[in-house]
Amino acid sequence: MKKIYIAIAVSMLLFTSCEKLLEEDVRSPISNLYYDTPAGVEDGVKAAYSQLRKWYGTSQDCAWITNYGDEYTFGAGTSYVNDYDVGLNPASTASRGPWSAMYSAINTCNSVLKAAETVDMPTQLKNTRIAELRFLRAHYFFLLVQTYGPISLPLTPTESASNEAKREPIANVYKVIIADLDFAVANLPQTTPDYGRATTWAARHSLAKVYLAKAGSTAKEATDYARAATLAKEVIASNKFTLLSDFASIFLPGKNNEVIFSCQYDANPLAGGSVSNLGNYSHLWFGTAYDNLPGMQRDLANGRPYNHYRSTPYMQGLYNKSIDSRWEKSFKTRWYCNKPGTYTISGKSVTMALGDLAILMTDYEPTQAERNAAKYTIISPSQQSGTSFPMSSKHIDPTRLDANNVNGFKDLIIFRLGETYLIAAEALMMDNKPTEAVFYVNELRKRAAIVSTDPAVTAANKLAMEVTSAQLNIDFILDERARELNAEYMRWFDLVRTGKLLERIKLYNTRAASNIKPYHVLRPIPQEQIDRVIGGAKNYPQNEGYY
């Protein structure tokens, strides 16, 4: 199987022109001639896929606006997105970056769609490529409408400078997204020989998410939850994907049968690996400082920590750690000596050998006797800090070239079957079908049960993980999504969709609790966008609360 980003260095050159919605297009006549050919369309579709990297993995801004919430709070670096302070404003990079990136991606899709209309290609192949482009365009619009609310809705390429634009109602945006995904569902194949291309199952999963989000928006319709449930169940029933028995293996580099769609990275220079801004940086942001403690130095296995995302006490306390494997397989709390020597720890001299336990983060406060007996550094909950905390292990990336290299090449998962089960469960529960919904919750929870060498213990753990339909409510669903999907670039959207953003930030994110306001369910429109439009804010109004 080959990845789809071959010749990406060429295709990226063709579609970098419209970084901002109203900027002048600077494509040359040569590039126009090229993508008006079958080969140009093929490379243009690859370029449209590559735009996923601008949201998933390369952009701090896009990560900030999706991961901060109740699961993760500010650790170190830049705090304003987490804190909802005055820095979160129309001029901030967290406002401008995602907006510019996604409209650039949409313009790429629109440019290739226009070319594909007249290019001489086999009909089935052309329909497939068009379906891929519409699938991607829908995804990019979906990220924007969830983030900013009413948005511009360009469906043709930007080919000249313009100072006219308007914000379309959310309902209009969802109509376009659904129409694009309906076409993708009907025209994408069930399987593809090129790893990374979208299939009809990826389109169904995406459409299920869209209906679920739409049901929690001002554009909601009575049938949204039922449609979301039907689509999610179709993906599950297809048997094209499998819940992996070992939760940790989902996040290892390479392909696996739980992943429905991912953002691809590759160290191959022809796939963009030699370009510094195309690496996956997620491994940096979730890391915790370990390399300044006794027995440890920075290495490839433990990562290069930037400490942006500090797991909250809520996140750390969410698991029944005696039966749920997802805590141990989602978070790193132990580090083993990679720098042997003699060190002073808690006032005593300790000699560490390679592989000895060097750091242990506990979920309780040890007694002084325990500390005195320990030959390693203990970090208890009261000792956690902005640089020291149980860290998500999902993005640890052994594909990097060395311990100091920031470029990772592990794919970043966008859709996986574990989430499909939770979409089905939430949609069914919200559609007043809790008995059916609980089946999907329990299948996922049983997968997560700790496996013992004793089959009887394993069976008991699986049974203990099951819940009843009476236990289902939106808070339980959000807790389960946190246990299953934390650090996977979707939490802020979940909290907004369910109407729980303010409540949960106030409960679980102490830095943001006093600052968050009702209007924070949308991000600010970039001021530069408003300034480019004739009439400014009169014709292109800012979201409420931002100035």
C-alpha cells in the first residue's frame, strides 16, 4: 500500500496562493495549464489532502483551540486560548491561523473541482476524485463553522482580488457540508489501494459527526440524531474496521484496522518530509519535563517536551484504574533511567542503573516513609506543575530522526472506530433510545477492560466495565469520550456541541473558570478579514463579545 502524498512537493507549489480569503490569487499561467490536465487533477487532489496538516499536527493555533478545555489546561508556553483572557481577540494568531489555513484548503479544493469539470478522465475515476475533494471541502467547512459560527461559503476558486464577502447563516453552511458528504458517500469506494484516501466509510463517519453537531446548533432539525445514529451504525456494521484489543496499539506508528481516516505524515522528501513546516509537532505539545530530573536526559523514546497541555485533575481522576486499561495506555507516569549515575534525591544519595525507575507520578500523596524508601523521584498530585504532570502518550513519536528533532512523521488520527461507537451511542441516547445506545457504550468499555493472565479475572473486569441504560446522560457520554478520545483534537467541539463548555470549564479548568463567558462558544473572526470587506463590521460583523 502506498501513501497518497507522493509528489506533494510539486502539488503544494501549485496550491499555495490563497492563504487568506480575500487576497489576490498569484498562480501562474503555467500552473493553471498543469492542473487542467489529468495529472494536474491527480496532484491537485493530493494537495487538497495535504492541507489537513495545517489543522492536524503542524499548527499550535489549531491544537490550542481544540484541546484546551476540561481535559487539558495550560502547562507552559502561551496561555490566552486556555485562559479566555484578553489575548483571545480578533488579532490573535489563534483567531487568524485556523481561518487562513482552512480557507486556503477550501480554495485548493475549489480550484481542483473547477479543473475536474472539464478534464478528460474516465468517468468513474473523475467521480471518485471529485468525491474526495468534496469530502475534504466539507471537512474544512465543518471545522470552520464549529469554530466561528456563520462564515463565508466560497464554492468557486478565488481567482482575483475581492473586497466583497458575507457571513452565511449556519444552516446554509450545513446544507453545503451535507450535500458534499452525501456526494462523497455515494461516490467514494468502499476500499482504496492507496492508504490515506477517503472511502465511503470515512464519509459516513464524517456525516454522522456533522449531524450530531448540527443537532446541537441553531440549525438543528428533528431528524438529525436519527441520521447520525444510522450513519454511525452503517460504519460499524460494515466490518471494514475493528476495535483493537490493545488500546495502546491504536497510537503506534503505521496502519491499523481501527483507523478510518488520518492525516498523513512521511519522512520521504517526495512526500514533504524534508520541509520543516510539514512535520507532525503534536509530540512536542503534550510532553512533560523529565530531562532535568535525576537519572534522566532527553531521548527519542520519551520525547522533546514543550509542556503545552497539562492534564487536569478531572482528567486524571476519570478512570477506574483497577479495571480500565485506558489510563495506563493513554498516560505516561513512569520514566526509567537513561543516564546512570549517583544522584541526590530527597536528601539521600541514590545510585541509578540503566533501566531503573527514575520518576514516578502518583495519584495519591505518599507518606514520608514511602518517600524516604524510594530510590527515584516521586511527584505527587500536590507537586504537579505547569511542566510536570501525567502526560498523554498518544502522540509520542519514535519516527523522529533524533531526540532534538521537532519533526515527527507519525500519522495523526482524525476518525477511528472507537469514536464511531460513541457517536452512535450519543445519537441514540439523544433520540430517546437509551437501551440501544448502551450496547455501543458497553462494547467500547469492554474493549478497554484490563486483561489478566487469569481468564476469570478478565471476564470479571469486562463485566465490571459495563453500565446500564439508566446511567446514560450527556455528562456520562462526555466523560466516556474523555476517557476514550482525550488529546485527539476534538474536545472543545464536544463541549460546545453538548452545551457544556461553560459548565465544565468552570468546574474543571481553574485557570479559565473566572474568565469564560457565554460568547466564548465561538472564536473571534479575524480582524483582518473584517477590514478587507467593504463596509467592514457593518457588512461582515464580528462575533458577539469580541472587540
